[in-house]
Amino acid sequence: AIPLYRRAYQHNGEAAALTGLGRAQLAVGANADALEAFTKAAQKDPQSAAAVRGLGQTWLALKNPQAAAAQFDAALTLDPTAADSLAGKALALDALGNHDGAMSTYAQGLDSDPENLKLRNNMGLSMALAGEYDGAIETLKDLALAPDATAANRQNPALPLSLARHAQLGAQDASSAPRRRTLPLTPA
């Protein structure tokens, strides 16, 4: 797909071809190349929500959630209800530790598309990260049992179960652990 999009861009010079090129490069892990393609696409067509969203997705792949969130915000100014932009922004917020903001953003997307599997799944995972284990388990269990569930959907309920168990064990350990004394270090 990458050579095809390169030829299309050389032929017509359109931002859409660069956006396609960026998506293809991102899919194969060529993140720096994808960043360049999406940047050029956004410069050619500043009103392209797809190009700006691609920048956000690339920044997530480059592990820069702050830059990603800014790009998803920009994409949402161009297309306020785009589920992919909302999901990307929420994912960036989760990566920044802002789980309440992430869940609010997922909810915003679910208001307009309540059956969106990606948004529902990520909402459940965000709930787990926020410590809302019961809600996360219920949400993810429902998705795991859906006829169109993916392998990941079927595995995801394990995350809040594991986190809840870990939190429970941590609380028990903290309350029953013997107090340790530290001995002062004296020079020999």
C-alpha cells in the first residue's frame, strides 16, 4: 500500500494520498515516516480531520500522549463527533493518568454511537485503570460475550479482575505487614 499511496501523491499531490500513506506507514511501524506524511497532509489541507487525527495516532505510537491529545483536540474542532478522534483523545488522557477525563470523553462518543465496540471496550479498560473494578468487569464481560467479540475483547475482563485482586492483596499486606525498623548506619 505504501508504494501505491506514494504514486498517488506524486500523481495528484492531494492531502488524501498523504493521509493514506501515513496510515499505511503507521500500520507497519514506520512512525517517523508516518509523522512526516501526516504533517505534510495537514499542511496541505488544514481542514482535514483525518490528517490531524493521524498526527494524534502517530504521537500515541511514539509514546507522546500530550502531543497526541493536542492533535486529537484539533481534529475534534474539525469534526466534533468523530468516534476515532474521541477514542484517540481518551486513550491519550488515560496514558496521561487522567482517567476521569478519558471516561468523560469515551462517554461523549458513546452518546452519539452507543454500540461502538471500540469505545465501549476502552471505556471498560479506563474504568479498570481508575479503580472502578465492578463497572469495568461488567462492561468488559458484556463485550466479551457479544457475538462480534474479538479475542482481545474476550481477554479484557481479566484486567480489572487482576487489578482488583492486586488492590485487595495490597490493602491486606499494608494492614498486616510488620513494621520494619531501620538501623542507623554507623561508619565502620
